[in-house]
Amino acid sequence: MYMVITYLLFVQIVLFVLTSGEIDKSIEDPEKLNENNEKKLSCSSDGNSVDDNNEFCTGKRKRYFLYDVNQGEGFNLRRDVYIRIAPLIFILNQIDIQCQWILVLPPWGRLPHWKNQKNYYPWSTFFQIDEIRKYIPAIELKEFIEEFNDNGQIDMVFQLQHFPFDPDDTTWSEKIETGVICEDLFMYNWNEATKYFTGRFWHEKLTATNATCMSLRGQASTLADFLITSNYTSVMFDRAEVILWDNYGGSDWWKARQSLRFSKRLTSIANEYLSQELNQSQLSISPQGIQGIKPEGYKYVGVHLRRQDFVFGRRKLMLPSLPGAAKQGFQIAKRLKFDAVFLATDATNSEFEDFALAFQLLKEDHESSITFLSLHHYNSNHYKKISEITNLLSEGELAVLDQIICTWSNYFIGTPDSTFTLRIFEEREILSFDSDSTFNYLCPDLPNDEELDPDPTDCKQPTKWKIKV
């Protein structure tokens, strides 16, 4: 990484001395690009912004990085793509001495697990934008459009694809090739009347001066030199999941991961919900999360039980039955003398009822007062009690609430191979929860209904992935 930065800094200094800018020869209409660039430079020479609300103005030329992800990808993969790209924006701002690079955050639309969600939601719905901006310059898509008077043209769109496999290529090397034949359906269309490309663009009035496919093999930093030596003021990378991490699990990765803090609104709702359900006073919340959770916090077990497509194929062998999952959650709460078990799940209504019934039978058999909690499906007085909180929330917001509440639990147990569970591991690690109470998987049912150990160590458990700073 440092060798890459040193090399790119040298390249940038040479470019600064020899030329005031390069014109990218892949652009079909350079005059149109230059005209767009002049409109987009909103910083005056003394570093003051033409728009007083623009907090990123530094006197440098502003350049914008947009991205999107394959439409079939879910919330947690999309969040992971941000973690791949954000360090690139950080690097660009360290080594590009002429410009300031700003990440444009793509809105959240209908995702595979959010089946009834039709609207697009800004990042501020789920995360604290101010926390992201402490790490890198970033704006919402609406802000990007407003900056160009609702008439935005993106200079260049690259639809990414993996570099073709070559059996004779036995050594790894980073590669970029533009203008290649698209392996998948090209998502952008040339409009002869307007002389611009049109595309999905989150159903906004955006167009592109040019668009093409790019084959890429490499980490995010592979794009740094390519971007700096280009003349794009705004560039977009579609199918950005093709981009790899530079240092997965390293300090740079964790810095990007820590910049993603759940919104204050959703953390407040989670706090209110737990306070009502457990009849305890609310905890103090800081921008980093909830304070006082250890050891005086809410006493409950958080369980994430993944269903749907996980019920089929090899993953089925890794999952407990619904009664088996209920038993594991109940026995852990009983052993630790906790007040409740909270379930986050994508189970169907009938599956949820099976879990709830199994839990109720366990309570009766053990004459226990342990409470069963969940934000979903529960058609009872419990559901009516929390309906004022949940009815006004989208499916996406409810899913994030599930993650927040599982994150705050005094003991968490999740589903193997689930990115939802993995993100909760990360959140708890950031908040310094004890590893033994964090990195736990539900176990498959034991044969012949043997008694389960309340401490789930009878099956393969996750690696304790510690934070690096």
C-alpha cells in the first residue's frame, strides 16, 4: 500500500509540474466535457465556496466518485462495498495535491430482503453522515444533483466486470482495460437526440457524457493512478462489487468500517423499544453507540436466525430446527439469568409461529419468566404494544433495528455464513463487547434430541476477528 502511495505521489508531482491537466481521449466530445467541468467547479481561488453550505470547499478542484452495485445484492454486501471504496477516496485525497475527491453515496432502493420497499432512501436514513465525513468527504446523491442545478451529467460511467480468466496467466497482477466487450448486458443506452447516455441512475434525472465497460483485476487502490491521471470531474463505477479490498481486516479497513454509525433516530427507537419491553430506564446514547451496556445494560440474549434460501442446499446442514434454535436461545438466557431472548429473523410467518410456540413450551416446562421479543410477525398483544414504533418504519429500517438490538445484547448468537450475523460481530467488536459473548454460532440439532449445552460449543464456532487500529 505505501509503495503504491509513494509512486502515485511522484506521478502526481510530475503531472503538476508538466501540465495543468490531461484530456482523457476516451471521451467522445471533449468540448462538452470541458464545458461540464467549468460548471462543476464550485470553489473560488481563495478556498471559499460559491455555495456557503458546501462544507468541503478547500480551494481545490472538486471531483466526484459515484458507484452502484449489482441489483441483486443485499444491504450488507452494499455496505461492504462502501468499505472497499472509502479507503480509495481517503488515499486519493492524500496524494492528489490538485483536487478534492468526494464520495457520492448511492441511495438504498428495493433489495432482495426488502420485498415491499419501493422507495429510495438516502444514507442518512440508516447511518450518520457526519461520522462518514469525519473519515472522507461524502455527500448524498441528492446533494450531488442539487450542486449541478438538477441537471447533472456524469462525465464517465464504467460498468465493471472481472478480468477474463486466462489459464496461461499463472501470476497475479493488477489489470485495467477499458472499452472492452461487455460480458453482461450493458445497462446504459446512447440517446441520439440528447447526445448523452441514459441508465438506471436510481430513477434520477442523470445522464452520462460517455459510458463503457471496464475489465478490472485488483484492489481499490488499483484505480487511484487511473483516476488521478484522468480528466473526469465526475466518474461512476457500476457493479462496484468487482472491486476488491486493499487490506481486508487491516487497520484501514477498520477505519472505514468504524465510520458507519447507525442513525441517531434508529438507535433512539431501539433504546425506546428495549426500555418498554424490559421495563428498564433508557440507556445513554453517544454518536458511537449506546453507553452503559456493560455491565449495567439490558440483560437479554440476541439471536439471529437466518432462513429463506439458507434452508436449502448445504447451509441446511448447518442450521438448527426452529425448536432447536428456540431451545438454544432459551437455555443461554436461563444459564446467564437474563430477562429475555430477542429474535431477529427472515423466517416466514408460519416458521416464526413454530419458533414462538417452541419457546413458550420451554417457558412452561421450566416455569420460567424469560420474555420472548421480536419486531416481526408476532400477531399478539406484544405486537400491538410495539406497533406504534414499527408501523411507520420501512422493511430496511426494521432490519437495521434488528441489527442494533442484537448488537446491544449482552450475549449474541448468530447464523453461520450470514453477512447479517457478520456485521453484528463487527458492530460488537467496535463497541468492545467481550469476544466470548460475541462470536457464537447456532448449532445444528443434536441427534436423538440430546440435551443441548447452553454454552454453544458443540459445533464449529466463528473465528474471533479482533479489531485493528
